[in-house]
Amino acid sequence: MAGNKGLKKRVWSDDEKRTICAQTLTLGVSVAQVARRYSMNANLIFKWLKDPRFAPIESSVSTVDADDAVDESIFLPVEIAAPPLESTVSAALTPPS
């Protein structure tokens, strides 16, 4: 591939992957910011976050809570009332002044 000449494939240890993934939990820090910090693509971090070996513990707990919240959701009835027919019919029948 053109442009990759001289670049070596970087190999990240499991501990480095866990450390990088843990940094995404910090409030106000995005995955893109962490990726720029390490000069890497954010998609690679997202891939690591999906892997249970590297995903932070807090992340797996919050996904369980989110699933529980979906299971406990309820639907509420909604009634949409149409405008009264009398006012529209009488307005249509009344000649303009």
C-alpha cells in the first residue's frame, strides 16, 4: 500500500489495551480524544471495548443496568382528540361577511 512504507505494525499488550480502554470512562473524555493521545484510530479502541478481556469493568456493569432499564419500561396510553366537528362545519356553512 502506498504511504505505509516504513511504518511498522504496532503491537499493544493486553495491559496497555486495558489502560487505554479504562481512559474512555473518564467523564468528559471521548474515545476520539484517547485515540489522538496514542496516535491511533478510534475504531480500534471501539473494537477493544467490545472485547470482554479489555472492556473496563464499569462499562460491563452499566450495560447490564441499561438492559434492565429497557426491560422495565412501560407503555402509557395516549389519546389524540380531534377538533370538534361542529365548529368546522358551521364555519364552512357560514357565508363570508
